[in-house]
Amino acid sequence: MPIVVTLDVMLARRKMRGKELATAVGISEQNLSLLRSGKVKGVRFSTLQRICAVLDCQPGDLLCFEADLKNGED
């Protein structure tokens, strides 16, 4: 998938654990884990907004586009 979730990088920069973020954002640790691993098809803007507020970052700090030319995707 060309969209890569870099949430782990931001958590490390903020020296925060996933459990702390899940509690602060109001989502389950399981849902946060799925997001961190990139196994979700989408994320609500309201959830993304809360994550960015807690981590004091921009959405672009959490998501990265990487074209996968090997599979013919642009």
C-alpha cells in the first residue's frame, strides 16, 4: 500500500507509549495497534485530529506516501 503510517516514529519522538496515546485519544489499544501497523483501510478525521493534538504534530507527520512501482501502482 502506498500510504505508510509512521505513528511509531512520532510516539518515539514524544517518548510516549501506545497505551498512553490510546487513553488520551479515547480509542482502544487494539484499534491503535491496527492503525500503527497500517492494517486499517481508513481513519476518521476526528481521530486523526485528536492524535495530532495529543502528539502536537501535523497529519503529514503520521502518514507518508510511497509509490509502489513494482506492483504497477502509481
